[in-house]
Amino acid sequence: MLPKIMASMIDSGIGAEVAGLGTGYILSRALLMIACIGIMIIGGIGGHFFAIRASVYFSADLRQGVFEKVQNFSFKNIDNFSTGSLVTRLTNDITQVQNMVRMLLIMAMRSPGMLIGGIIMACSINKELALILAFVIPILAIVIGLLLKTAFPRFGAMQKKLDNLNSGIQENITNVRVIKSFVRQDFETEKFENANSDLMNTTMRALKIVITTMPIMTLAMNITTLLVVWFGGNFVVGGSMGVGDLTAFTTYITQILMSLMMVSMLFLQLSRALASSTRITEVLKTDVDLTDENAGKKDKKVEAMFMSALQLVIVTGMSGAGKTVAVQSFEDLGYFCVDNMPPKLLPKFYELVKESGKITKIALVVDLRSRAFYDEIVEMVRELDENEFNSSRILFLDASDEELVARYKETRRSHPLAMEGRILDGIHLERELLAPIKSNAQIIIDTSKLSPRPVSYTH
């Protein structure tokens, strides 16, 4: 309405100055414009307030629903997504959907209304001049469609890269002791830099589409305005169109193109939100493997199978090779870990394990201090293996001399057999003492180049 009022002010008000109608008419039109602006301000503030309120409450309810769903997931369900991916879906993805809902509530009615209203008002002023829009709008629609087609897969790839980054951060925080024990800071730093650079490059590829939209729309607006002024000026000179109508027509053209720009930005945000909403829907539609109905049921066949598969693992190796980390990993895998148990207590310990019926996997840690009765341990385990245990294994952890020296220096510890602080001499002496143990081991792991993930999942 404002451009139309402005046109009447120019043509009727200023043009009628000689007749004495100009000043009063201009003032009345100005007051009407002020009233319209006041209504627009009130409507705009109210629309933004309720749109933001609705989007925030919507995202809070959605986040609560996804969180409750994840709380019911089994370990298998979590592994299908990864912890980092679930964190991204609960935070960044829901934020993208929230922004989409907010923009949708603000612009979904406003932009099409401005577009249709502007076209109607422009045609009412001059139908011939409005034909320019018949060429501009289809071209812009095709360009916007191509941009959206290119942007959608890029935004999906960007969210996946963010998943990888979050998973890496979560693994580093969880396994910080493992990383320090194996002196893997440089490796993990390089791994994070690669993931971070990958996310940055993917994000830039996606946002280049958004960056390209504004110059294209601005160029189209300027070219269209130039054509309107050129052809409209000829109509004004010919007397078939007034100066005020030309001014109003130019304003309506700007309004139409601005509404197209708003629609394009809305669709770009929508394409990004669709990628996020698809990922959120995957979580909500996932069937939970373990439910309350079947969690308490006992399968006798499975129970008998586990009891028949009672396992014993003896963990030993070089000092600084990672026995402490190995014990933590075995505990994570469900092993009952015992540190330096005297061999004579093993039969009694087995009776207690058998009576409990809950322990099926045992890890016995033997370090350098217990080497005096190592032969006794091997003999006792051999007897138990023949009569009771389904299987027993000896796990020997080793590492190169250079890596062991680096770990001792990193942790500022002294080797238990080092004389006068000479770490390398202590390592060589320890290798000689443990050579018979290593020769009898069923599993030998060199931890020199292991990253935290392989160590955590070794069993």
C-alpha cells in the first residue's frame, strides 16, 4: 500500500499544487502512511516474537523426545550411530530444524504475500511494463532451483563431517589416559587437525551456495530496476504514465525481487534443515533392540553356553608396555580382573566364581614382581584348564626399546630395574628375565604403534 499512497501523493498532491489541493492532500497521505507503518511495526514485532517462541518450544520438545529415545537404546543401537553422531543430532541438527521453523513462521506467509501482492499492484499500475517480470521471475526461479539442487547434498555431507569430528573428540576425552600412556599426543593432534580441516572444507563448499545467492539476486534486482526506469521513462515522456506511478512501480519491483530473495534464503535454510531432520527421524524411527519386556527374561541355553565358555587370561609383559591400560580394556569388555593373585588361591577362587554363576571371564595380571612364582602359576593354570576352564591364554604386552624409553620420560617415571637412572639398561635386563614367559605366551602384542581405539578393543 505504501508505494501506491506515495504515487498518489506525487501525482495528485504535487501536481495539484496550483489548484490549492497539494498541501492538505500531502499531509493526509503522510498521516495515512504513518498509520500504515505503525501497523506494520506492531505486526512485525508480534510475528517475530511468536515465531521465535514457537520454534524454541518446538526444538525443546523435539530434543526431549530424541533424548528419551536414545536413553532406551541398547549398545548395538548406539554403535549403529556412534556417540558423536548422536550428540550432533541432539544439538546441531535440532538447532538447524529450529532455525527452519522460525524462518518458516516468519517468511512462509510474508514472502509469498509480498510477491503476489507486488505483482498485482505492479500490473494495476502498468500492465505493459509489468511484462518485464514475466522474463525475470522464471530465470530467477531456475537459478534458485539449481542452487538448491547443489546445496542439499553438501549440507548432508557437512553434518556427517561434524559427526566424525565429535566422535574423535569424544574418543580422545574418554581415552585420555590411554593416549598419555602410549605417548600418542602427536598422532591424535594430527588426526584432529585432519578431521577439522575436512569439516572446514566441506562447510565452505556448502556455504559457497549461500554466498552465491546474494550477488545473483542483487544483480537481477539492479538489472530489472534499470529496465523499468528505461522503459518507464519512455511511458512518462509519452504521457501514458505519471512520475508517481513510475516511482511506485519501481518500489513494487524492488519489493517483488526482495520477496524472491527471501524465498530463496528460506529454501536454502529448508534444504539444510531437511538434511538434519532426516538424521533426527532416523533416531526416532529406530527399533530398540533391548526393551523392558525382554530385558528380565533368562535364556537357559545362553546361560549354559556362557558357563561352558569360562575363560582365563593371564596379562603380563614389559613394564610400560600398557598392562594398566590393558586391564582397563578388559574391564570394559566384562572381564573380572585380579592383580597378582598367589597361585595357591586360584582353585579356591575358581570355586567362588563357579558358585556365583555370574563371572565368565577372568583376567589375572602378573607383573615383574611376581616372576618368582611364574612357573607355579603356569602349572596351576594348566591343571585348571584340563579339569574346569574351557580355555586359558597368556597375553604378553611388548614394545620397542625406543618407545618404552619415550614413555618413561613422558610420564617421568623410573624403571624398576634401572640402575643409577639408566632406563635402557633396566629395559634390557627385564627382557632377559621375561624371555621364558614371552616364549610360552599364546598372544603377543607390540603396543609401540597402537592407537587408543585398537588397544581398547583388543581381546
